[in-house]
Amino acid sequence: MISMPLVKYVLTAALRDRLILSLILLVLIGTSLSVFLGSAAVTESDQFTIVFASGGLRIAAVLGLVLFIVFHIRRSFENKEVDYLLTRPIGRVSFLLSHALAFTILAVIFALFIAASMLMLSGGEVSDGLLIWIFSVAIEFIIMANAAMFFAMVLPNAAAGALAVFAMYILSRLIGQLLGIVDSGVDLPAFAFLSAMMQVISLVIPRLDLMGQTSWLIYGASDQVGYLYILLQGIIYTFLLITASLIDLVKRQF
């Protein structure tokens, strides 16, 4: 079902577009900037450095990964590369699964680079909080990579696809705070409708607010979130996104 030459082709495209080189520069600049900002703190400069690096590198990596995937897929459609590949002995299912695997590999590579940076900033100390943070960030990147593939398949414009993915990411990161506002019980005419809408939305988007929390790097992992929850969330949403992308590709008329 999975075409390894096609997976290699996508990874080669990432190298050709200088994605890995850009990632290395991003990690170096982000780490250096975090060290500089952390040194300005009067107390607990090491903790501030870790906070700046974890948040900044994570967001920047998601932006880079999503932009590459969306523009790569849209460019493939516009240049008729998809039409050509589908004329080869590669079915649509194999085509999409191969791309999903390639993008998942890229997501893991991004997570490993950030893990190396965080490990360096923590002085080489591998704590339980660091391990679960790295694991959850890798799962988060995999979810967002497949979300980028889905929106790039569905939406005909690369800019619209990228904006849709970023909107999903922001909402997934803020959903915990939004649900907290819902539980506060504000007495407004439209609040009941908005509360019901947010409850429904929280059931269909990933709870990224519960993953990759910076506090894990400082105070250790919470007992409420474990590897199994993070893994299950990654499997479920990755499966749903790949299935939705596959349905769109199978029904598409070329």
C-alpha cells in the first residue's frame, strides 16, 4: 500500500527546498535567542531560557512544517505532478498513505531537532518531564502535519489551506481556556448558544492544550496526562485526518 520511492521523493523534495537546513538554522537561532532572553532574568534564568525555547521553537516548527506541506501539495496539483504520479502503477490510496508517512517522518525529525535543543539547554539531564514533553510534541507535530495534508487536499488555495491549519492549531491550543470560560457560567443572552457550540467543537478537535505543557519541563509531568492518552489522541486524530483526505482524493475528478 505504501510506495517507498514516493516517500523518498517527498523527503527529497524537503531537502531540495532547504527545509532541513532551515530547521537547523531555526533551532540554532531560537536556542541562542532563548539563552539571551533568559540571561536577562534576575532570578531563575535557566528556567526562563527553557520556557522561551520550548514555546518559541515549538510554534516556529509547526509554522515551518505546515507551510512546507501545504505548498508542496498545492504545487504538486498545480504542476500536474499528482496527475502524472497517478498514471504510474500507484493507486490513490498508496499515493496518500505514502505522503502521510513522509510527512509523519518529517514531523518526527522536527521533534528530534527540538528535543536535542531542549536537552542541551537542560544540561543533558533527561527527566521524566522532558521525555513526556518531547513525546507529546512529536505527536502534536504528526497531527498538524496530517491536518496540513488534509486542508491542502480540500482547499484549492495554498494560502487558504495554511490559514485553516493555523486556525485549527490556535483553537486546539486555546480550547482549554475557552472551556474554562464556558464553565464560569457567564449570564449573557447568547452565552448558552456559544457554550453549546464550544462543547461540540471540543469533541472534534485535538486537545493540544493538554500536550507539551511547558510546566512539565520545570516541575515535572502531571499525573493527569500520560503517554497512553497522548498516543491515543495522536492515533485517533491522525486516522481521522488521513481518512478524510483519502475520501476527498478518491472522489476527486482529475
